[in-house]
Amino acid sequence: MSLAGIRKKAKKKPPRIVMYGGAAIGKTSFGASMNKPIFVLTEDGMGKIECDHFPLSEDYESFFGNLNSLLEEDHEYKTVVVDSLDWLEPLVWQKVCDDHGKKSIEEFGYGRGYVEALKEWRAYISILNRLRDEKGMTVLQIAHNQIKRFESPEIEAYDRHELKLHRKAADLILEHSDCCFFANYKLGTVKVQGKGGQMSTKATQGDRVIYTQEKPAFLAKNRYALPAEMPFDWQAIREEMLK
């Protein structure tokens, strides 16, 4: 190593994205709109979407084998879509239980089962990183959302949207992601006149949007200086990333 190896800019690599949101908001359709996608399925959520995909993975070995085939074999796919993380988690837990002769992840006691599961999650993250680095593939990991109590050290606890994963797994996945997108409907309120002329406030639901920066109501992040709110459109997001 010498000073000749110094660079001002890091080499650009395809993004590693986590996208989460409510059921049927269009996360799978979003993945299908990306560049030459291949789906690695842990849940049967394709519906009528016509897109290349592996057979549904019913155990961790078959799921990992599908990812490994993308790494070892020649292909023209440019995006790997994992659908979904929260359905992958039980497969991870079952693998850990089988390896240690346990009936459930809780049987380990004192949270040790979830710590053991992190070894499998790290192996999963490692192969995703290799797909990005060696095959030049964009990574999209889809998850559902859950509303959980967030304990802030600065203010009183409050509820917010998070990934529907065990906290240890979610933290690890987010640490190794470039973006965490929260997909939701744009919400608003209108004043309506009721009986007797009294005015009341009514919630309204607008277009689908993607939030890219964290707020008290939800978890989100990005390393591309994206606007806090983006249209539900991969091409629009990709163009913003390339600026």
C-alpha cells in the first residue's frame, strides 16, 4: 500500500435497499419495476405479477441455495429481490433450532437463540454483498411493517413504524443497507361539516409515496441525500441517486 492508492471518491456500487410498508401497498410491484429483477421468495406474494422468480423457499437451505446459484452461475439479472424478510426470519430460526436440537428459538433461554440467529443473518448479508460486488446486482429486501413502542433517551416513548423483524436482526439488516424506504400513503386531513353545522376533521388517504429519511413516526434512511419524500416510482428514485 502506498499514497498512490489514495482516492477522493469511493467507487460507486449498486444500492442495497430495504423497503417496508403495509400489506398490498405495492412493494412486490415496485421490485418488479426495477432493472432485470429476479425474485427469491419466502412468501407467496407474486399474485398476478409476471416476473422471473425461484420456487417458494420452504427452508433456509433452499433459500440460501437460490442466492448461491445467482452468485455461481452466469445470468443477466441486475436486481435481486428478497420477498420477504419477515417470512425469511422463521426459516432462519428453524435452521438455528435444527442445528442445536431445539424445538423453538425461545428454548435457548435468555435471548441466546436470537443471538445465534445473527450468525445466519450475517451469512445472508455476506452473500448479498457478494452479489452486489461480484455480479453488480442491486439488492432489494422487502418487509412488512409493525408499529412498536420506541424508547427514546431524550423524550417520552412513542409509537412508530418499524420492520417486522426481531430487533437484533432488524438492526443488523439496516446497518448493512444503504437505504431503508418506508412505503405508505400520503395522509392528510380535511374539515367537513356534520349535522347541526358542526365542523369535524376527517383523515384522507392520497397517493403512495416513499419516505427516505427518518421521522418520529417511522424508521427510514438513505446514503444518497435523497429528498425526504419520493414518488412511488423506482425510475424517479434511481435518477435522483445518480445525481
